[in-house]
Amino acid sequence: MSTPTTMTATTVVLPAPVSTTGCRDCAGRPAKRIASYSAGDPRALSEADRAAAASGPDAHVHYAARGDRYVAVQPYNGEAR
């Protein structure tokens, strides 16, 4: 008998800004990482979308090729929070 496993998001606020060059939603602003999901999970994009929607009007999802992940981010102006 096997033990069921669950996938959870990791929530991390990075000391350095997270940004993607050319993202029109970030518009050159730094962003904090809200949550990150492995793209290998078939529900990853919808989970990342849900995390972004719950975080405010500017939050959105980036795809990070390095690590093959969907990352919900929240852009901000000024200094890192």
C-alpha cells in the first residue's frame, strides 16, 4: 500500500527582485515571488493563476524555463519589500 502524496506551493519572498525582461505586465518593475509550481504538475498553471488572482490586481504568472516552473509574481514600485 502506498502513501498518497500532495503537491504544495512554495511561497518565498526573495531578497533580490524577480523580473522577466520584456514582460509587459511587470513593465520594467521588480517583482516579488508569491508562489512557484513545478510545470510537470498538470494543475500547476491553474494553481499559479489562482495564487496570482488572490494576491492583487497586478499579480500574474511567469514561466521560468530554468527550473521548468510557473511562478506567480507581484510587481512593485520602489525599494524591495
